[in-house]
Amino acid sequence: MSAASTAESADFRGPLDITRAATMVLDAESTVIGWSPAAAELLGYGPSDALGRPLTAFLSVRPAGGTLPAEASGAAGPGPGPPSLVGNEIHVARTRDGRELLVATATCPLPGGAGASGPGTPDRILVAAEVEALLHWESRIALLQGLATQSPVGLAIYDTDLRLSWSNTAYEREMGQPLAAFRGKRAEELYGAGSFVTPGYPHTLAGVMRQVLDTGEPVLDLHFRGQPPSDPGRDHLWSCAYYRLEDAHGHAIGVCEDAFDITDRYRVQERLTLLVEAGRRIGTVLDVATTAEEIAEVAVEDFAATVRVDVTRAAVTGETAAVGSPADMSLLRVAERSAPGSGTPDPGLPANGPTETGLPANGPAGSGPAGSGPARSGATATATVRGPAGSGGTSRPGSPGGPGSPDGPDGTSSPADSGDPSSPGSPSGPGGPRQPYPPVDYPPGSPQNRSLSSGGLVLDEGTLVIPLRTGGGILGLVTFDRGAGPDASGRTLGPDRATTFDNGEVALADELAARAAVCIDNARRYTRERTASLALQRQLLPHHLPPRSAVETAYRYLPADDVTGVGGDWFDVIPLSGTRVGLVVGDVVGHGLQAAATMGRLRTSVRAFAQLDMAPDELLTRLDDLVGQPAEDRPDARGGSVETYDVTTGATCLYAVYDPVSRRCVMARAGHLPPAIVGPGGEVSFPDLPAGPPLGLGGLPFESMEIDLPVGSLLALFTDGLVEARDHDIGRGLDTLGRVLGDRSASLEELCDRAVSELVPGGTSADDTALLLVRTRALDADRVADWELTAEPVSVGRARELATGQLEAWGLEELAFATQLVVSELVTNAVRYAGGPLGLRLIRDRTLVCEVADTGHTSPHLRHSEADDEGGRGLFIVAQLVQRWGTRYTPTGKTIWTEQALPPAGAG
């Protein structure tokens, strides 16, 4: 804001104030005999132009072309109108440059006027100002009135001696008495016992105000703790702001205080801070015991004096959460933590007396001699887990490489680990097998037993028990106990805080337990999911790509999670009719079992659609329809709801079909990156392939692009995990990939290794990575023969002759009889049921391919003929003579194709 606008906003004179407004002196006949500079500025007429002219030359009742605006007409006529315009007349003023202004006017008669004087004698004064300026001024006055009487923020003004001189209504309510009762008092007299708790500022009110007066620098959001006179005996917390007040000459005249009571918000913030800390510290590793210890560390000492975490045996061993009666839920004590001096009896371990932490002094039976339990320090709160002698009782159960680690130092599971986790005879020590967890048995009527029986939380005086629930089962219990010890600051807590939990604290504890339950359940599911995912992915991804006549291939697959080896990316090379090959690469959102299963569904669907010889754009359209079907129609929906979250929507895919006969490649993509193409000369390009939407989103059609690929061209299909990383954008990754692929002297396997080493250093990335390299080949002209025939019966014999002659030239006389039958049947069907011209093509590859093309769009169907049927057996005979047959649709019609196995001497 400029200095001029700042001064304008600080000027509270009304627009109709005679010192600011456009002022005109009129005689009894409304002739202008006086004209102020403000009037000249508003209307553009100088005094020489205005004096002696009638007022109507400048002001009129209505605008030249119509009526007054609604907001002005309401004020000019009867009725209340806008409050700020009541009592003022509204006119339309015409400026020198022809503009019309809506102005408010007020008239003041002069002494001795009232029309008694003659022309040229001052009779009255008229002041005018723009209506918009008047409305703006009224809003500023209303703001000041609201701050003084309606604002919930306490406002007070202290003079330079720091004595209170004014306050608003909110401040009076806070003081509990009217302003007259405390005006003139110093701040220390009003809040003598309070102090600022914000670091970096003086602690007293006088110190902060004096600093603001001396420096002129305002301060904002200082937290002041004290007891207001209206609520003695209870601490409040205010958010305060201070700024210096100055007169028109810039001299300091006092300081203004804005204070807002944030006591309730501060207490909520403390609980939110604990939740944030819990979110940061709970569930850092996928280990049940570590997660249980983390919730105890978070809750002690700020929330409870003692926290005990008991987990079911099934959760510790990775089995399904327990469901049923308490007798079916065998609990193990996996974590406990207490504040110093706040030990309480443990009803779950009644055999031994309580120690300082509530744990028995001795380890479990058979674990070692008496007194060999964990050592405790009374100075700080530490966790202990009961174990045999020599266990060093302060170690965290389940820590990697520690006594609670499921794996030994060599990474293999030790024999003791496979046994009962509560077995007292299991050895333990640094680097050894898991420490045993003692079983707990709560007596009937105890809060823990009641919680297990009801499945809900139980509040019993200073003890709060919350079950760890997930997926309809119970994983264990968390017990929060508030003893009579001091709080975190060393103060002895009051009876209300030391022995009870209010509703907000119960909700907070429930949230802590819920987060811990989710993390414990995640740890339980981890091993099972990892095993299942690995097995699933091994079955879904190709382990070996067989050699193809059309292309030479190489690939690399790197999951983002190198521990589980599971991801959602996939690739495939699909043999198609006519020696063509389908190339596909895709990316599913997420990782893990769900992503791997979704990837398998999509890959299977693509292979199924590809076998129908669909064009790439049509295949993606069908795949998009499959992904985008309503959730209740999907095969994984039960009862109208999807069992797990959907990772299919948003998946991307690139599908290409390469024909080695025509050396052309047709491709389309659904939200995927375009491929990289390297020509025979080493030039690299990324074709501008039309970008369709990701699968499942719909809205836009998919488009195909056809590209000529000379023999020896390199086609690279990849996912974004290869070229995109946190430390560089996708453009840089594409440049690096193009540079690597430009080396024509390297083999495909070498190019794969170089691309991975440069783009995915270390072999891991934040996203899954798939790379498929394809080098194109072409069938020699002497291995392909095609002819064009007319749609006449005579063409059947001609087709047989052409096919027989070509087979003899290839040395495939053994296939002549079967091929004649195939050609006869297919050409006959084309002549009878379709139209011409007809096409006949033979391809000698790893099989003998016979194709007949026509202009029809109906496909023949295989059927069983009855004994008295005259026809319908031809296609059945063809199916018995060939390995495979099918229909491929084209823009001009269709092609019926068959494949026959070559005799051993003619293979290759």
C-alpha cells in the first residue's frame, strides 16, 4: 500500500465534510456564486466556468437517458433505502468531459438567507460527494463501532505510562466490571501473576509494551498465560498482538493490545500434537513388538503414567486376528512402559508382586534364577520385556538384529524361533533368537477381561482399556493407567487429572489404539502378503520370451520394493496371426498383492483381446470398458461393495502390433508414455502418438498411429519408473534413454543393462520399472506369396492351383492336400457369402499360414452338422486339418487365416 492510500484510509472525515466535499455557494435563485477546489476536481469545471451559472447546469434529478439506479432511488424517495444514504439527496452530476456521476448532496442554509436576499447574495451552501465514497466511509465507521461493541477480541489502549485508557466490550467482560472501574490501572495490576510463554520476548506485559513503544515494531501472536479476574483460580491462554499508536504528527501516544482467549484451542492442540507424534513414531517398521513398544513410548508420560500392550498369540505369529470369546484369545505381554515412581499392580500377572514398572521382578518360570529380570533405572522411563537371565531386559523386542529379531545374524530363522513365542525355555541374548513374551491372564471382573468380553473400551477410574481391533477381529489390548506420580514437568497432578480421563482424552486414546492396531495388523499381514505376492507375480510375468521371426527381444523388470519383489508394471510379447506380433507394456497404480493381481487381470485381458486380432485402439477401448465397469458389476465385488480398494482405474497401457511382412507398426496408448524408436542409422525419436486417457476414466476415444519401421529398427517400450525420479524430471530421463539406445553396436541385452544402470542406479527406484526392447525383422519376399482373385466360382480352382504350385516351390508337397482343402473351403465361403475382390496369401514361417481376405464383415462359425444336412461341414474339416484358425477384421473387410505345422524338413 502506498503512503497516499495509507493516509487516505486513516482519514475518518466524512465525504460530505465541508473540508473535503465539493462545495458550492448558491443564492436564492440557485445560481452558483461560490465554487471550491474540490468541486473543480470532482466535476472538472474551474471557478470561471461555474460562477454565475445555474445549479441545474451541473446537477440534475435524473440521468440523461433513464432512471436512477435502484440503490439511489431507494434513498431519494420514500422508505428507508440504504442506511448510509438516508437524509441525503441523490443527484446525477455531469462532468466537463460528459461523464455522469451519481452524487449525494446536503444543503446548509446561511444565516439571513431563506430566500429573503436578492440575486448574488449567499443564501445556502451545498456539498456533494460521490455515492460510492459515502458508502465506503459508512462501512469504516460501522467497523469501528463493531470493534468497540461486538468483536469477541479484547481491545485495550494503554498510554505512554502503560496505564489503561480505553477498552472495548469484550475486554470489559473479561475483567468482569465496567471500564470506569479499572481505567487508569497499569497492566501488572490487572494481570500481575501472568507472563508470556512465547520464547524470544520479555515475560511481562510491561516489558512487551515498552518494547513496542520504543521500537515501533508490532508483535503478533504472543502467548500469555494468566488468570483473568472474571475466572480466578484457572489458567487461561491468550494470543496477543501489540502495536504502537501515533498522532497525526507521528508522535507515540500509546500502545494497543489485541487479545483472544485460545485456552480451549490450546488444549485441543496439545492432543493434536500427541496424535501427530503418534503418527510419526508408531508403525516405523513392520514388526508387532516394535509397534507395541512405540505406542507405549508415545503415551508415557504426557498422557498416562503406565501403558501395557498385550497382543494375541495369533498376531505375533502372523495368523488371522482372533474372533470369539476371551478364552480363544491367548494374550502375550509384548510391551510395557511406566513413568518413574508410578508403578501400579498388574492384574494380568498375579503370580509376582509389582515392581516399579509393574512387571514381576523375576522372569517367567524356568527362565533363570530369581533376580535375573531386567534392570531398571529410576531416572528415566524405559521399556522392559521379561526374559531369561542375560537378556539385558531393556532391549526392544522385535528390533532388527536384536534379541527380538525374527532372523538370526546370518539371516536365517533359528530353531527356537519356530516354537511358541511364550516358551520360557527359549534362549536369548544379543544377536540371538526372539525373546519370549510372557502370557497374561486377566481375572474375571478386571477392566481388561471386561473389554475382551464386550469388545469395546472400558474406563474404570484411572484405568482405560481399549481393544486393538481390525477387520472385525481383536489383536490385543492397550491399558492406559494414571497413577499418583508427577507429570512430565515434575508437578504433582491434581486429582481430576491424575485419576480420570475426560471424554476428549478417551477419544484420543481410542485413536492411538486404532493407529497401533492398523500398524500391528500391517506387520502381521506383511509376511503373508509378501509370500503370496511373490508366488503370484512369478506366475503372471513372462519368465522367458521365445524367439520370434518378426522381432528380437530383451527385457528388464525392477519392482520398486526390492524386498518383496512385487510391483504393478507388466510387459508382454504376444504372437498374432500372419506372423505379426503384439507388444504391450503397462503400469498399475501401487505395489504389492493388489497391484500384482490387478496387473495379472489386465495382462490376461490384453492377451485375450489380442487373440481376437483387434486393432490397438479397439483393444484399448475394450480394456477401458472392462476397467471402467461399475464396482458392483466386477467379479471381485461382494454384496454390492468392492472388498479392497480399486487400483485398476488409472492404469496405463501401450499396445503395438508389428507386421514383419509390411514392416509397419500400428500402436495406441492409454495414458502411457510413447515408445522410443531408433532407426537403423542410430537416430532416436519419440513419436507423437495420440495420448488417450488412462484406463477406467473414459471420456475420450483412443487413436492409433501407423509407423514404417525399416528392418533393424529398435523399439523401446517402458514405464515411467525408468525415466522419472525424484532428482530429475522425465525430460532428462528420456534424453538419457535416447543416448543409451543410440549405440547400434551394442546387443539388446547390453542396452538393457546400460539403461538400467544409468537411469536406475542401485537397481531400485520409487516406482516399478519395466523395459522391453524390440529389434524388428522382416520376412524375405520368397517366403510370402499373395494373389488377388475375383469373387467367382472359377476362382476356387485357380486358388488351389496357385497354392499347390507355391508349396511345390517351397518343397512343402506334404502339405499340398490339406492346403488344397483349406483354400477350397475358405475361397468358396468368400465367393458365396462375401464379395470381391478376394485375396489369397501364403506365408512360410515357423508354420504355414494361409489367409483368404474378402470384403465381407461376417465371420464363419464352426458347427456340428446333422446326418441329413447338405452343408456346414467344410469349416469343421478345416479345423481338423490345421493347428489354429481365426478371423481378423480389416477396414475393407475380413481375413480368415489358418496355421499348419511344417514338416521337420521344411521347418525354419
